[in-house]
Amino acid sequence: MSDLTRLSAAALAEQLRTREVTSVEATQAHLDRMAAVEPAVHAYLHVAADSALATAADVDARRAAGEDLHALAGVPIAVKDVVVTRGVPTTVGSKILEGWVPPYDATLVEKIKAAGLPILGKTNMDEFAMGSSTEHSAYGNTHNPWDLERIPGGSGGGSAAAVAAYEAPLAIGTDTGGSIRQPAAVTGTVGVKPTYGSVSRYGLVALASSLDQAGPCTRTVLDAALLHELIGGHDPRDATSLPDPATGYVDAARAGATGDLTGVRVGVVRELQGEGYQPGVLARFEESLELLRGAGAEIVEVSCPHFTYALAAYYLILPAEASSNLAKFDGMRFGLRVEPSEGPVTAERVMAATRGQGFGDEVKRRIILGTYALSAGYYDAYYGSAQKVRTLIQRDFAAAFEAADVLVSPTAPTTAFRLGEKLDDPLAMYLNDVATIPANLAGVPGMSLPSGLSDDGLPAGFQILAPAREDARLYRVGAALEALLETSWDGPLLGRAPELDGGAAR
Ligand code: GLN
């Protein structure tokens, strides 16, 4: 039997369908892989071995009985710890939720369970999904499987690292400002932020409700399409859920994989390149554009002048919404409760002590920023102005999508930086999000896929953006580029920290 952890989800699903392997074998192979590499990678906060194996055994029994199963039935998956899971701890990377065991499942978890995918565990993340390196987790760093001294991106560094280190073929991430796409870029994996409203937010611990969106983290574009179809679709429990069914992504990925993009107009966003972008990242980007041109795509340049202000607007809107969303962590209802060490035990003093101890510095920074931006007298100047910029960015997208079917840019300006490198400089950390944030502000879908290795030997990300509700275009163009680059995870892109495989660098 080949190493089951090396297969794409689609390939593993096929072997399960033909009963060449069982889900128990596949799940156990991933648990063994985790046991071997977790001490070095630390992608997971919680491993759910028993329940994963129980699900796997159940799926195997149902398959043996001839039951008609979901295409991904039996394929194991990891879930970011911002998604609530019944009976399984959910910390959001924060001390304030330590010990909290949710009494219900997020809608996307219900769908995963109904389809019979064993959930391997919950993945590490920056506290409350605030960060670009996973260093803000209250439970220790995740290490980039390509170079253990480097960050795996954030906030969903755990999901991306798990997939990159073969600790799961599929993972769930959430993307409020880039937390699926930027980790994908720096770990050489594929990440998709669906159209806002495409995947239910019911059961995601909210960071910024107008920006949050869950999506797939995978090693191939086809796997992302399969997972997006599984978790997407209308949910009456999410007031901002779209009525659209989640269909057509797999077909689009299969069509794209033929490598024919005749007539597709690809718009290069002038504002998302140049100064601040690593030369090797730009070089891989340019080469990918040439491949798309060779496949019949028409490459045009578009300008989105207000993207220059996206970062500033985001870092007002996000803290404003987060300061409101995080008010519920008060020491009364969920997780941690700290009583003041001296003096009277009043509600206010318990809240102050709990929040003072339970939240980390980055979360406190954003609560303070957001509360300030919303305060009387400053609301119009800060929050109000940021919302106006948001409208201008939406108009930039609308104009650009008149000229192009998809827009493209590097996903992140750099490859994975070193652990600790930007930890003391919040602004430098925020700047890693310049290219991913516009999509969240406008609600449009985006994908990151590897465009090869930069000069430093680390993966560079290629970002594709499409109009809202046109997520299928991401899969078509993404699958085409993946095929043209021949750098899928079975190809020359593959290379990881030699320590992870007993010194055998590839
Ligand atoms: N880096 C972004 C931030 O810190 C990512 C947030 C996200 O997508 N969850 O806000």
C-alpha cells in the first residue's frame, strides 16, 4: 500500500470508493503521520483520534453494506479551532476559551459529519484569528513545514501546515483578511476564500462578521473544489447566507485542468505589485502570467486606485467589529473566569480580571483600536471614513470586472518570514495582508495557489479573484495554472524541511 498521506483527497476518495483501502487505514495513516511530525510542526491544538477512527469505521461499514456515500466519505479532514465542534474543545487560539466544549456543531461541521469525513482534530491559529503568522496563538507557534524556523502564515497557519506536512489531505480555514490565502501562499498549498455568504458562518466564532468567510485548505485545486461544494450552500441559520447552491466548482476545476483558457480575460492589478514585493515572488508571478497567456488567456492591466487605502480601512473596520463581537467574553458565560485577587467580587471586576488575563496583546490592541474608532466624536472620522473607502473599493472591483473575467496578483508580498521577525512590529505584520484584504472588503472570492519557489527556495503564492458568486472562475483558472505549472504536490514543487522525513530532503 502506498503512503496514504501523500495522496490528494480526490485520489484517496477514489481508492476508498473502489475499496482498495479503508477509511480506518487512511485515518490511522494520518494519525501516525501526526505522531511523527507534530512535535516539530505543532499544527494541531487538539487531536480527536477516537472519534475520527469511529467515524472511519462507520463509513467503512456503510460502504461495505453497499450504501451510496458522499464522494469524500472517509477522507479525513482537519478543522480550524475557530469553528465550533460539539463535544470537542474549541479555543480560538485564546486562553479565554480554554476548557470550553461547545454544545453544538457549526453548519459546516454538520455537513462534514453528514458526508462521513473523519475529523482528525482542531488546528492552531492566531488568537481570535488576528494575525498573519500564528505566533499570536496562546498555545505556541506552528512551524512552516518547508522551514521549521519560519512562520506558516496566519491566522490559519495550523490548517495550512497540517495540509503541507501531510497531516491531513483537507482542512477548513477562515478568511477575514487573508487567513486562508496567505497561509496557503507561504506553505505552497491551495486556499480558497469563497464569496461572502457562500459558506455558512453559523458556528464560526465571529471576528468581523461583515468580512468572515470559511473555506477550503488543500494541496490541489480539484480538492478545494470538492470541499467547497461540500461545505457551501444556503443556510437559514446565517442571515447573510446566499441562496445559491454550491455547485459547478468541481466541473470548473476539471475543465480548467485541460489547460485551455481561450477567451478568458485575466486582469493584472497594477496596485498589487511593485514596491514592497519580493523580487522572487514577482518573478514567479510574471512566469505564471506567461503560462496563462500561452493557454489562450488575454492578459490586460487594470487599475484599482483605492486598493492603496484598503489596509487602512480594514484595520479600522475589523477592530471595530471585533471589539463588539468579543464583548461577549466576559467571564460569565464561556471558558475562563478569573476572580479579582483582592477586593469585592463584582460583575465588573470579574469581567476586567478575566479579560485582562484571558486576552493576549494583539487582541487587546484591536479591542482598544476598535472601541476608539467607534466612540462618539470619532465614529465619522474613523469608522465612517473606512466604510466609505470600502464602497470605493467595491466600485474599483466592479469597474475592473468590466475589463477582466478574473483579477490576479501575488497573494502575499513575501515568502514565509522568520518566526519572531515581525512580532514586535504590528504594522509590518499587517502589511503582509495588502493583497488579500481588498477581496474581503468587497465580499468577492479569492484563491491562492503555488506559483513555484522564490529565489529563497520557499513557495510563492499566486492569487486569483473573481466577481461575487462567480467562484467557479477561480477553479477554472486555478486548475489551468496548476496543470500548466506542473507544480502540483506530485511535481517538482514538493520539498519540505528535511527534519520532517528523517533527513530525506526531496
Ligand atoms: N492578517 C489578518 C488580520 O490579522 C487576517 C485576519 C483573518 O483573515 N482572520 O486581521
